[in-house]
Amino acid sequence: MSREEIRRQVLAALAEVAPEVDPAMLVEDRPLRAQVDIDSYDILRFLVKLHERLGVDIPERDYGAIDTPARLVDYLVERTPRSGGAG
Amino acid sequence: MPSLGADMVAGTLVEWLVTVGQPVTRGQIIAEVETEKGVVEVEVFETGAIEELLVVPGTKVPVGTPLARIKTEGGPAGALAAPSEAKPAPAAPPVAAAAPEPAAPAGRQRVSPLARKRAEDLGIGLDRVVGTGPAGAVTVADVERSAAPGVRSQAMRRAIGAAMSRSKREIPHYYLATDIDVTPLSDWLAARNASRPVTDRMLVAAPLLKGVALALSKHPSLNGTFVDGQFRQGPAVHLGVAISLRGGGLMAPALHDAATKPVDTLMTELTDLINRVRAGSVRSSELADPTVTVTSLGETGVPTVFGIIFPPQVALIGLGRIVARPWVVDGALISRQILTATLSADHRVTDGHEGARFLTTLDRLLQEPERL
């Protein structure tokens, strides 16, 4: 899956949890929680949605590494199984 | 008309979701009722068939008024939501407004008359409302769900204002706070979650709610209602959980029997409750009987919250954000995870002495998370 596709999936998962968020307003390198009004329950739901969409289960110990949209996408790109080709 | 909170005196029947003759099963949602807290789905308590609908949509009736008659298998028809009321005249004809509407042509949207009126009032185009009623009909709740957050929150603000004004007017609050070292709880939770998939992960709210419920069961004078000049102890700890809504406002439906349920069960039920409250489908049984309320600010809020008691309850427990703080253990200064727990309680029922004992019990219980 391409980086662009993963980013699209992240925004789609976020829209399910926080429908009022305008993806165009998100700053890539600013913590998500500083930009979006989501509580710990919403975060958990967001992670479950990401797991459903991408098959990546993010453990609690990695929460610090996925605080901004850019870092979250980087993290997922590294761990998402590549589709197509020989992979 | 079911009581959706001990302070509720009347409600407006918004819409029937069933028609005369239709079979219903216990727990099925058969009507929508509007209260100060918003539109609530009413569940039926019997299995049988709707024999008669007694209240016309749009009518405001006192709590205890029979809404419908249900014929149970092998038994006589019972009046819904009015176990102690006299049965209405059996000769009353079925309510005209509840008669089945003619089938709409395929592709045309079915909209109940009240939903249409509500949509007009709110200035909402029906073409962007998704119907969830019988045969996909648009109901009032559907319309309200699609209302702009601003419009929806106006009614919610009024309801919160009314309840909180009454509380401040009538309830002599006293307030206590204590800092609790929850490092053992945080460690226990991290260890538990490390070995589980994200779908089975527990939030700290679940063990905290269990601790509060257990502590309340040991201090029952904080768990109950104050009605007609008298304290009535709750039959169990039905923990009202304050849940904020997107776009403003909040609701505090009950997690029933919270003191006796395993933490995992509480987590599952809490998740379900938050989902449904935010989707606008809270059930009548959940608003009816909280005996106490907890407000928890979670991981993003501030460290301390002093709540206002939700009448006619007599206590509210506030849980702030857990923060790392300097803490003295055995004469040494170290960093620990600290939770500030507060109690707002009704001085007509308890004194600060009992309140302090409750917070001390809560502290003690949270030191042994594996026993919660």
C-alpha cells in the first residue's frame, strides 16, 4: 500500500471518529490531540479503526511515536504489508 | 410514560415505532420520548403484541401514564410503563395517528409527520436525513441527529442549565479532594494491555469506575436520591457516567450494578454506552435510575474537577487527569502517577467526615488493582 493510500486510510478512520474534522486543516507535524478534540476513548476507537483498515495493531508503548499525523503515517508505512508485486 | 430520572415529571411522546397488531419482544425499542435531556428510545418490558396505542404523538403526559396496551401470550393485555395505574377504558379505539401509513412508492422517502415538522423547525432538508424507523422511515430522532451541532446543543444547554440551577439552588454542596497515588494501577493496566490486541484494550476509566462503585457500596449514604425531604438509599450502585457529546453538551446514563461486575465487563459496557450516547441512541432504562454520577476528565483534561450534583442524587465523584508528580515515599522524593479524586456531596445527607472516609476507602481500593 502506498504512503498516499495509507494517509487516505488514516484520514478516513479519523473521520469516522471525529466527523467534524476538516482534513485540510490538519498540520502534519503538530500533535493530533492538540488539533482535534478527541478523548482517550476516541483515540482507542481510532486505533481500532486503523487496525480494521490496515491490519496494524499499535501497542500502547508506541503511542509516543505516533503523536503527529506525519509520525503516525510513517509508523504505519513501516508496518503495513505491501500489496501486489512479489510482496 | 417511563420515568427517565427521578426528577422527571412528564415526557412528550414523539413517535411510535410500532403499529397496532405488531408483535414485539422484550427490550425492543417501540417509541421515542422527548424529555429535557433530549429524545430517548423507549424499550418494551413485555413480549407480546401491541393491542392499542393510548397516547397520540406530540402529547405530553405525566410519568406513569400508560402509553400502550400489550397483549402477552396466554395472558391479558398489560398497560405499558404503568404497572400501578388503573387500566384505561378498554373501549377506547386505536389511536388514529398511529395507524399504518399507506406504503410509499418505491424510492420515495418515508417521513413521519412529526419528523417533517421537526425538520422544518430546525431548518433541515429531509433529503440529507437517513431514516432508521420502520421501512426506513425518517423519525424525529433521525432529524435531530442530523441537526447542526449548534441547534442541537441549544436544547441540551437549556436542559443542563435547568438541572444545574436546581442543584445549586436546592443542594447544599460540600467539597473534598484527595491525591491518590495510582502508580500500581497504571502499571497493572499497562501490563494487562501489553498482551492484548487493540480491540481488547482497557482504558483506565474502567478500573477507576469499578473502584468508585466498590467504595460507594461501602459508603451507601452517598449512593441514592434525596426526594421529598428524605434520603433513599440506592438499591445498587447504578453509576451515572458523564459522557460529553461532540458539538457540546453531555449525558450521564447509568452503568448498572457497577460494584458487582468484573472490570472487563464494565469496559465493554462503557464502550457500548459511549458509542450509543454519541450516536444519539441512549435507552430509557439507562437514564431512569443512576444513583450517583462520576465525571472523569480522561487523559486530556485538567487534573482536578469539582462537579455539581445531578439532582436528585446526593453525590458526584470527580476524577481528574492522571499526572506524574513529585511524591514522598519512605522519606524519599520520587515521581509517581497521581490522580486527584474529588467528592461533591449533599450536606443534607452526609457530613465531610463520611465524605473523607469514602475518599480514603477509594484510595485503599485503588492500591490493589488486581482485586478490583
